[in-house]
Amino acid sequence: MEIKKSNIAKLPSKHGKFFIKAYKQDNQEHLAIMSENFNQLQNPYVRVHSECLTGDALGSLKCDCQNQLDLALNFISKQGGLVIYHRQEGRNIGLLNKINAYALQDKGRNTVEANLELGFAEDERDYSVVKFIFEDLDINSIKLITNNPKKIEYINSIGVSIVERIPAITEVNEFNKNYLNTKKEHFGHML
């Protein structure tokens, strides 16, 4: 697997001042968004955030993605650390298929049922680029911002020590309630 990487650039944002670096794996491009003090941290706070265009960019209320991303960026700009923006839309089924899954959800399916009905696994994500980013940035020990036990399991499996888990709890609304229940009941998210 060949992964290309960019130089590091400054990224001032509404959340704070960051440095940013891009990684290209096949046809997907991922981001490392680092606090200004990132290189001085022994155990940086880290959020591996899975891309969600409808939530992150359009503010969809069907999920908690934008709220989790905002929470992580605000927290990391103050406490120091890294957000890995993992560009595998819709649990890596792609945007077109994610919208088809939305249509099935409109008919009463949950996110898992919709993915399965479309011929996908319940979660198609591949985290190999995360390992590459940790190695590239010389990260061996972190404080992980997540609710997802599979991300904890994966990070432990690649030899990165998780010294603390910080929950990423956001507001429940009438549109994301079923989505969050599916994450909790089917995937074991710690909500």
C-alpha cells in the first residue's frame, strides 16, 4: 500500500489555530489536523473522525458527526492534540450509497439494515492509514476521544497505547435518536 503525504501547512479556523497535513491512500485523501503545540505533547489527545459530508459540511441532524467534530476540534485547540479526518464516507460505502442508505432509513431501516440491504457489510472502514499517520507523526501513546469500541480495539492492535478515553457525547434530537440507539445497541458505542 503506497501512501503519499503533503507538507505541513498552517490552518487558522473558527476552532483555533492548527497545522494540517494530508495523506493520499489510493483514491482517498485523509487529514491530520494538529494543535500548535502538538510536537511538544507526550500523550496527545486524538480523535479519529470518520468523514460525514452530510453531517460535517451540511449540518445534518440525522447523525451526531458535526457535533463530535466540533467538540474534538474545540477541545484539541485548547488541550493539544490531533484530529485524524478519516475520509471513508458512510462507513466507507461512499456518498452515493450513503444517500441510498438514507432513503432506506426514511422507510424505517436503521443504518446497519440499510447497509446490508445495499449489499455492504455493516461497516466497511479500513483503518490502515491511521496506523501510517501515527507512525509518520511518531505517536506511540494517546488520550483517545471516542465512543467507538472498534476504534479502541484497532488502535490497541497496532501497538499505540491508550492512556485515557474521553467520551464524545453530544446532543440527542428527534432525527438522530434511532441512529444513536443503533450505534449503542449494535456496535456497542459507549453513549
